[in-house]
Amino acid sequence: MKLLLLTILSTIVLGCASKETINIGGSTTVLPVISNAAESYRALNPDIRIIVNAGGSGVGINQVGENKLDIGMTSRSITDTEKQKYPNVDFNVISIGRDAVVPVVSSEIYDAGITALTLQQIGDIYAGKISNWSELGGPDQDILCVDKETSRGTRHVFMKAVLGDKEAPAPGADLVLGSNNEEQTALSQSNSAIGMLSNAWLNDDVKGLNILMDDGSKIEPTLANIINGTFPITRDLLIVTNGTPTGNIKAFIEYILSDEGQRIVEQSGYVRIK
Amino acid sequence: MTRKSKNSFFKIFCWLSVSACFGTLIFLFGVIFLNGIPAISLDFITSRSSNFGSEGGILYQIVGSILIVLVAALLSFPLAIGTAIFKSEYLNNRKWKKLSNVLIFGLNGIPSVVFGIFGLILFVNILGFGISWFVGSIILAVMMLPTITLTTFQSINSIPVIYRESSLALGLNKWQTITKVLLPQSFSGAITGLFIGLARAIGETAPIMFIATAFSGVDLPSGIREPVSTLPTHILALAQQATNPAALQNAWGASFVLILLVMLFSTTALVIRKRQLSHQRL
Amino acid sequence: MFALNNNIGKSYVVFSTFISTMIIFLILILLLINSWDAISFSGIELFSLEWAPYQNKYGILSMLYGTLIVTFTALVLSIPLGIATSIFTAEILPYKYRFIVKSLLELLAGIPSIIYGLIGVAFFSIWVQDIFQLQTGRTLLTAGILLSIMVLPTIITLADDALTNIPHKYREASKGLGLYDYEVIKSTLLPIAKSNIIGAILLALGRALGETMAVMLVIGSIDKIPSPIYNLLTSGQTVTSKLGREISETAFGSVHFSALIFMGFVLLLVVICFTLIAQYFSNKTERLYD
């Protein structure tokens, strides 16, 4: 027992004497890109340690502000309140990709005929004005309205588009979840749910709605529509640092913006920035 | 209803309750074992996790968990023994005894998430340690303190007075009595408490999830101010992806390993306690 | 030399005890200080129904209600089950099996809460969803069920201890009077063990109030009191779940953070109160007529 202890302690002290560490955390939308980029970067630079955490865009911005993270990941822009909270911090924002926030429904609803809605209708569901799918031409079932925690980037972008205010309350919400993963889980467990996800999380159980525009056209949430800008709810995927990045951090960011890094962006289901 | 039928109803209710409890127990362990064992392989235990945890193994989570709780035990043990000795040998006033009991039981009952926010405020923010595995150990040490103190106290207290009297009669002073006569006999009680505390600490998520852990990219920490990955927080992250079968399977695997560790600590405590009971003196 | 050792030893134990006993006050004070911002900002409005940090509304009532109702559900389920099981293990079970049963119970008590959470998400929430034909299984009821399983071992073990501590002559005397087993237990044993059993229940209550992980994953995190108020089949929010989810999102020192700490402070006070009351009951033994 004592021997085990000694071994562990000495491994720590001797083993990884001084590794350069980059601390990254924040949006779960950007997380897959950074995680995978970190893994390939580590293969090229074994001396650098990159620690990645989730938590949401709010946490990313927050912790960069408090100098606990070197790089924050966020899928929304920094709010004025946040800028005021950290007056001494120079938030340097770099875009590393683009994605879309897609209103998603359970596959049973999609298969029952609801494949497109207007932004107004979606907003009404979250505002509590519409509570049954039959009001929208679907089956007679209560809508399970899945919301996200208020500091999440995905929510900011989504609410801005459907309710006009990125911090809008959603009285019609039935469930409040956190990461993209959790939301995807809940949506696939239900058969009449609506929620908001990044386009990389769409799958067979969780179908993305087409947006019914004012002129009657239906815009599908495809990569092409994100690239050409016709899908109305798109956003940049951002990383944030305090001031201009230098040294290892700068090198890693340049790696993400390089061709290889951008390929990782695409493999994760997003659109490259260059 | 006759008295006899009331009696029968009652007995049936008791049997049903026991079956329900037993059934729950079997269900819980069955689920963990049946789902966990297929997920375990040598590869799983010895490789690092990747891709949100849905691929790869849990090596650094295991290392992180063990590191945090062992250091916590190191921090907690001396303090607990000191407190137990004080309570048993130096506290004579009934009122003070009751008060110390209350305070220690009180500490035992504090919700784990409150410990977490306490650690966040004091260590991460005010003292500026940042996210650090060592802070996690400190908080877990505080949580283990009442358990170890109480078992050690029971051990010391149950040593008959005659040992103390003989020791003093031979000319040993108080501290020597404690170290040479009382502590050696109650040591196994202290160790029992230690292992019970370890079993509880290794499964804790809330206290460490926002002050000591990170999700990926962590291997062995190279200093005090670094986060680690632990089994419970890893399971938490995986549980949020419950419909992803790869992630879910890894969650069961990690749960299985965690339960094994908990059982390892608990059975060690049990074995030590049994051995101590069979070594009854006088 | 020996005197010096004696003094060092004494300072060591005094120091240790000081730390052990003072930590609880340190925690209380630290939490109170950090809640001060929220208290001065919102005052009594902290106990309102609306939690909307972006609009500077920090009403924690919905969370308090969620905690209470989930705990209440857990107790309603676990008290009858727990006491009945403890009666079984104490009175009906043959002596040779006691060790195995007690060990199994300890095993159950040792399962970490996050694993309960995982089982909750993977099984219980789906069962609740299917049985009650709901849209989602993340409800107050699911959390209550999980909690009841978690506190069951506590109630069983302590109640069992209480019953086995009663000397046999009470049972023998009652049986000698012609009472059935049920009546022996109900009229003789339970009243004697009453204080200890109440202590056990309060301890279980304290544990249920403070449980975070299992609840956080299955409760749905909606900061609202269900309508109607007794509807357990909707999502809700508890203090612990809110803390677990939101604390890392808030900036240290902001009013939002302070409001969350205030919630934690209130919870801590409630738990400490119940622990003290439990202590009182556990130490109070009924007069055994010797």
C-alpha cells in the first residue's frame, strides 16, 4: 500500500516534469472539433498537453475572463453584460468554422408530416402559445418543448432567430437541458419533441426541420445552405483568448486554422471558415 | 379483521418488502455487472479516452480517481486520529462531549454539492488555486473526516480503562500511554474507518466536478494546480449521452470498474473489522 | 523530554479537533458572506417563484419546492418499505443469515450516486415514461423513486439496529401474554424503538435533501412549480440539481453566483437542522422497564 503510494507520487513528480499545458473549455458545439484537433496536435507535438473541458459557451467566456482558461470555446458572441463583468479582459475572438442551429423534432413527428415550420411558429411553441402538434397540422400530441440552459451559445443564437431576443425566456418549455449530447438524448427518447441542436448532431432519431420562409420556400439544414448563407440560423464557431495569443496557444490556434485543422472541422460536420 | 388475519397480512407485507428490496438490489447489481462486463477489456482499462469518451478507455480516469482519494486519505487520517484521541482521552465534560459529537455528525451530513461550492469559493477563488486535483483531495479529506474519526473513537473508547491505569502506574505519561498502548490497539479500527471513507470518497462526483476535474486531454498531473479526470465525472459526462450506444457501453464499463473499487475498499474494511473482532483482548 | 512530547502530542490533538469542529462553521460563514450580494440585491424576493438571471430575478422558491417534494416522495416510498424490511431482518430472519443480509445492505449503501443517476437515465426514466405514457421520463417522480432506493439502506440498517437492541425478554413477555407476532412488534417493540427509528428517518431525510447527481440527471431542470402542485409527473428542479448545473456558468462574485450560493446556504441550514433533530432523537432512548 505504501509502495503503491510512493510509486504514484514519484510518477507524478518525475514522470511528467514540465509539460506545457493549454487549458481549453466551453461550448459543446465546438468541443468535438477542438478535442479531435487536440488529439492530432498532440501526436505532432507530444510535449504539449491540451486539457479540454465542456460546460457551455457561458463557461468558456466566463473562465477566460477569470484567467482560468487559455482558450474559451463559444458558439455565440460575447454579450455586453459579460464584457462589463470583465473590464480588464481583452476578449480576442477568432472564428474557426461555421455551423447552423437547427430546430429539430423527433423522427416520429417528422415522419408524420411536419417537415417545415416558420420561425414564427417555432417561436410561438417556445413562448407557450402552441402546445399541441395538431395545431400545426401534425398528430394530436402534446409538444414536448426542450429548452437549453440560458448561457448556452446554441440557445442564444436560436432564441435570437425565433423570438428576437437572445436571452428570451421560454414559458412554453417543458425540459431544460445542457449539452448538445444531452439534448439529442432527450429528443430521441421522446416521440413528440422539439428542440435546438447544432447541425452536426442530426441523426435518424432527431430530424432537422426545414425553415419555411416568408416567400414560401423551404430551406433545408444542409451544409450547402449554410455555406451559401440561405439557412437563416447560422453562426460562427468561435474561440476566445485574453488578448492576442502567443507561443504554444498561438501555434495551436494556427493549427486549427490550417488546412488540416479545417479538415477536422468538416469531419465534425461543420463548415470550414476558409 | 381478526387478529390472526392482521398478523398474516403483516407478515406478507414484510415478506413483500424484503422481496422488493432484494429485487432492487439484484436489479441494480445485475444491470451494472451484465452491462459492465462486456465493456471491460484489458484495452479499456489501459488506454485513454477519446471522442467525448465514447471511444477509448478509462486509464487516466482510474489513475485520477485513485490519486485524489489516496491523497485525501493521507490528509484526513492524521487529523481524524488526533480528533478521536482528543475526544476520547482529553474531553471529560459531558457537555463538551455532546457538542463535539454534534459538530462531527453535522459535518457528516452536509450535502456533497455544498462541499463543492465551499471548495470553489475558498480554494479555487479566494486562495486562487484554480482547478486543481489537490483541492479536490482537500475537500474529500474533509468529507472523510467524520467517518474515520467516529470509527477510531469507538475503537479507542472501547479499550478498557485498566489499560490506561496500568500504563500510568508504570510511569508513562499521557501521551506515551496514547501512542504506545492505546493507538496500537485501536489502529485497526482507524484503518477500518479509513477504508470506509475511501469507499465513499471514490464515488463522489459533486464535490469535485467543478473544482478538480477536466473532461479530456488529461493524463498524469504534473503539479498541484492541474485538474484530473476521475471515474465518477467521466460517468456523468457519458450519462448525458445515454442514447449513444458506444458512450453508454463505456459508461457501464466505467461504472463497473468504479463499483469494483468501492467493493474493494469496503471488503478490506470488513475484513479488517472481522480480524479485529476475533483478536478480542482480556 | 517526555514532557515535551506530551505537549507536542497535546497540541496536535487539540489542533486536529479544532479543525474538525470548526470546519462546519467556516463553511456556514463563507456561504453566508457570499450570499450577501444576493440578499442585499433581491431581499425577500429571493423567495419568489421566478428564476430568470438575465432579468435579475432570483426567486428560489421553485427549487425549494422541488427539493421538498422529491424528498417527500422518497420518504413516502422508503419508510414503509424500510421499516417492514428491518422488522423482517430483526425479527423474522434466522440468525445465521444476518451477516449476509447486513453485508448486502452495506453493498447497496455503497453504490455511488452517479451510478444511480446513470441507471435512472438509462432505465427508470424510460420506465416512467412508458408506464405513465408521458413525453419524457425526466420527472419529479423518477427522482423521488431513485432517492427512495438510495435512502433505503440507511433506514433499514438503523431501524434494524434499534430493534435488535431491545432485550429479548420484552418479546418473550409479550408472547407469554398471547400476542401474535404482529401485535408484539406493533405494541411492544416499535414504541420502544420509536426514537431511534425517527432518528433513522431524519438521517435518511438529510441524505435525500442533499443528493445531487442522481437527481440532476433525471429531473428535467425546469425552474417551475408544477401545476397542479401535486403533479409529480412533470419535470421540476431541486436546489442541488440547480447548483450542480449552473455554478460553473456563473462568474464568481456576480449576483447570479451569490444567489446560487444563497440557495446552497438555505439547503445547508435545513440539513443541519434535520441532522441536529436526528441526533436528539437517536440519543433519546425510551425508558426500558428494567
